[in-house]
Amino acid sequence: MYYFSFYYCASLILSISGVLFPVMVDSVGINYGQIANNLPSPDNVVPLVKSIGATKVKLYDADARVLRAFANTGVEFIVGLGNEYLSKMRDPDKAQAWIKSNVQAYLPATKITCITVGNEVLTFNDTSLSDDLLLAMQSVHTALVNLGLDKQVSVTTPHSLAILETSYPPSAGAFRRDRAGCVTKILNFHAKTGSPFMINAYPYFAYKGNPKQVNLDFVLFQPNQGIVDPATNLHYDNMLFAQIDAVYFALSSLGYKKLPIHISETAGHPKEMRTRQGLRWTMRRNTMET
């Protein structure tokens, strides 16, 4: 019962190195969401995470119960500051106070390695959030430096794949022109601090938006003919790899091809996808087996 409750609120997180593809997946983890019924306690989640070989967990907040439960397990944690915190985190004193209470207090027993500031901010309709994002990221990083934690805890922000203006073919990957200024400043921050570029990639949404043109097997990691990028002659046998390479080419076009790319979310909630039962399980299983 707990197995299904746990996965009902979890999606995958992949740490990627080495693009162009074939990709090297450094590690696989889960997004630990908690908006659901009949959830297991954090103490009961620990063996579930270990049973699937996940080495990373991403929270959308900094839940004290979860962080305490995973103490001394070796599982790496990404903790999150929601969009509602961006304005407040521009204040260095408030950023430092938050880190002391929500990060430093659990180190080193709980292996917190990253803080995400906001989520998909640059594709959100509220432009004030975009104005706050980089300043909040800088403030949080400065607080980590002041506390001597910047070498073990990085700062980043997850982006929607909608941040790309072009994603097909992958070699044509490019960021939206109306967000180019914001994106470039954030990429410069990543380059200076050594933090990863995070992207939420949901291949199924591409199928949902254009089911007549997108092969479902290509989305679900099932056997298929795949696609060939005419510019690079690279063959892709699944949508996720093509999406990640589109991000790589977009980064390269701005001079940031060496930035590590982390897939902060993939797969998805069945109610979001509005798909028949089983597709989300197929994608998760095949993603982890690829």
C-alpha cells in the first residue's frame, strides 16, 4: 500500500553528464511530493527510496520531518524555496536566517547538496517573480558563502521546457528571445558558482499536445524507429534524450555548453497527464532502465 502511495506523489530526477547523447546518467532520484492522501510517514519512506536504488531526493520545501528521517542515510537532498519566498530571499539577512534554520541545522547528518530557488519562474506570468529570481539566488548563495557552506551546497532554479523557443530538431534548440536577458544572467551565475542548470522535462506533454505527429512509443521509451537530427545525424530513440539535447544546444548557443544539466522532474502525475492508467508507470520504469 505504501509503495503505491509513495509513487503516487513522486516523479523522477536525473543527474546528467555528457551530452550530446548517448547520455551518462550519474544518478537517479525522486521528487518527494506530499500533496496526496494516505502518505507513508517519512520514516517509512526511507526504505522505499533505498529499495529502488535512488540516491537523491528533491523536496519542494525543507520539511523538517523528512530531513530528520533521512539523517545518516547518505541520500543526497535538494531542498526548495517556493516562488512565494523570492521577494523575501532578496534580503541577505532573511536568506541567511532561512539557511541556518532549514539547511545548516541538518548538516552534516542529512546530506543537503542543493537549494532550488523558485520553480519555472521565467515561464510564469508574474513578471515580478522574474525580477526577483536572480537577486534571490545571489542572496542565498552569498549566505552560503558567509556560513562556509558554498562548497557543499549549490544554488539553482528549475525551468520549464517552455523556456525554449525551439526544441526540434534538438540541434536547433534555442531559448526564448523574450527571456534571453534573464536566462543569460542566470547562466552566468551558474558558471561562476559551479551550480547545475535544471530543467523539468515531460516528454508525455509533447505527445498530449500533438498526438498525431508524436509517436507514443518514442515518448514512453518503447521500441520505435526514433528520429534523426538532420544537422548532426544523431539518432534519438526517445523523446527525453531529444529534449535534453535541445537544452544542451540552447546552452551551447549562448556559450555555456559545459554547464551540467540536471533533469529536476520528468514523468508526471496521472491527473496532470489525463492519460490512461499505466502510461506513467511505463515511462518511469523504462526511464530508469534506459
